[in-house]
Amino acid sequence: MKFTGLVAGAAILSVLVSGCVSGASLESETTAAVTTGAAWEAWRAGNATQSGALGERLFDNLATTNEGRHVAALSAHVRGDYNAAIAHYEAIGQDYPRRRELRGAIFESYLHADRPTDALRFATETEMSANARVRAQARVDNPITVNIPGVVGLGFENDALTPFMPGVEGRLNGQSAVFRFDTGGTFVAMSPALATRYNVRSAQCAQGFANLQATQVCQGVADIDLGPVRVTNAPVAVVSSLPAEQLGVELGPVLGTNFLQLFLATIDAPNERLLLSPRGNAAANGQHMALVGGTRTEIPFLLWSDHFIIARGGAGSRRDLNFFVDSGLVAVADDGVQAGLLLPHSQASVWAGVSDPSAAGAIVALAPDIWLGEASQIGQRAMVLPDAAWGSFGTFGGIDVHGLISYGFLKHYAWTLDFDRQVIVLTAVRE
């Protein structure tokens, strides 16, 4: 998450708590012609299907089998094939010098696969951080449960923050709360003051990352009710840098990607509502999508680590850009227009037409159309970051990520996160 004051004449509020799936076909290479370089090149480009297939074709060569399994493990992880990612890792020789690089992806694969006991064992055996071990222990001790009767619709809160970061009413540990949505976060995030108010017991604290800065993050759990939907033992990150309010509105608990991952979830911005239905329920999911009428565009996505959604997009004539889909950027220019992107300055100059060195830290208008899959918007704004600040997001496992796309773009659609198929469905809602 990121919250700042005035930047370059614009009122800035950013919440940033913290595949591109290629349908690219493999070239008709012989096994001997497949190189580790080709597999890694496909991985860096975000072509995880291709990189996984190329990695598997390296298994038969003793000199490349470990590196092939490395690429295959990463590729399976981001495509949501978590048990395959774990199997590839386990088949890598102990003498492989880069085996340790996979610890984070494999740990998260265990958690995504709902295998917290194995995640705890793995974190202990591979000497991961105390924070990782505490996260796994909390999942062991506090199993997450989800109860939802079918398709559930909840109207957005009517306040000054909702047009930029929608919220819905609910209850947290039995007390009323307004929850915001931010795919830049994990399960639930809140400030220490809110954790005290809502009786969220937090345990292990460690340095984490939120608001583009290092900050203390403590782990806890809470029970959440959204209408008839109930989630028990939802993991909570208590983040010391979160402010009490923005735009005159209290910033309540923030629900992130991993919370939405529990459901088929639609944030229907044009109709100001949230739709939820149980995952893997064909009848309920069909009813759910029938409520979202309009022209649909499906964009495959990758899920890196715990919550980083990466999808293919573009600008102007380019269609080879990878975007981190983080709906929590609320950056508002003086004219009230919300920025739809957050860009490192180097990328802004390469493909977004922003060459002014003084643009770093400002909100600027973008000349090219911006694309997410085959959906596009004109007249988008972007907040430009110095490259060093952008680097705080990490390396996305080595995938080249060219920018962050957020609610200023997504708010033009009813956007659905379908984790069973790993696609974002953008629906241009009928007026």
C-alpha cells in the first residue's frame, strides 16, 4: 500500500499492499535444439505455457535436467498447477546450485494447494524466515473455512472513496466494518489501530513491504461476514504504515487477491456492486455470470508467489507488455481523473511516450491506447515512479513486468476474477 500527500500538483492516494499466459505454440525444435536459454527467454517474456514445455524437454539431458525442472517448476507455479510445481522441485538434484532460489515459489505452492502442514515442514527444512514459518503455522492452527449459499450480491458503499477504491459493508469478528478491495494485497490488511478495535490478535511481526516502503507487518486471523457469506480464520496482515483515513473516509480493512481467490468474484464498477459465488460450482457460476450482461473479453493471467496477478496487455500497437494487476492504486489528479497505471520511469519513456525526466513522481496523460488483453481504453493517466522505487515490488520471479494496471482502467468494466480457469473476464456492461 502507498499513501502520500501532494505530488506534482496532484492529490495522490495509492494503496499498494503487498499467466501472461501465452498461447504461443512451440516451434518445431528437436530436443537437441532446445536450450536452457530458450526456456528462460520464454519465462522472462511471461510465456509460462511455452517455458514449461521447453523446460520439460530438457529433462532427458543429464546436463540440463535440473535447470529444466527449475523452469518447469516456476511455470507450473504461476499457472496454478501447484502439485506439479512441487513435484518438479523435489526431482531437482540436491547439488543444483540454484535450488534454493525456488524456496519462495514452492512454499507458496504448498499454501495455495491448502497443504499448510507441508508448507511448515518445508519452511523449516529449508531454513526460510521466521515470518514464513509463522504464516504456515497460523494456517495449520487456524484452517480457513468458507460458507456461501450461492450467488451473493452486495452494493458498494456510498462514500467519497468508493469511486476510486470500492467498499462494501460487512462484519469483522462480529463488528461492523467497510471493506475495501485491493488485488495488490494478500488476504486481509489493516492498521494496528483497526486490529485493536476488531480484536485481531497478531503474533509474529517482521519487516515487510507496503506503500512502496519497508514497514512492520504482523500476522493475525479474523472472521469476516459479507452478507450471508462467512469466512473464518482469514489471515490478516497488520501493517504499521496504513493511515487512518483517506479523502475524509476511514480506511477500513482491505481485502486482497487471496480473499477474492476463495470465490468467483466480480467487482461490477458500472453497477456499483460486488458479486460472489462458490468456486467450482457450475450452476452457481453460470447464474453469477448471467447477471453480468455485456461484451466480454477474457484475459489469461499468471499468479506469481502469493498474490501477484500478471496479465498480458499493451500500449498503442504493442501487445507484448506484462502488467501487474493491482486494483489498489488510487492516484487522483487535480481534475478528479484517477490514474489507471503506475509505471517505472524507464518503461514510461520506452512505450508510453513519457520522456520528460521530471515526470517521475507525477501523474501524466498517456498518448497511446492502453490494452489489457483485447480490451482497451483511451485517455488513460499514469503515475510515474523513479525506477528505484519500482524495484521495491521485487522481480516477479524473473518475469519482465512493464507496469502496474489498476482501478482507473478496470473501473470501466465489470471485472471478474476466475481462479479456476485463471482468467480475468472484463465485461463492458450494457448501458
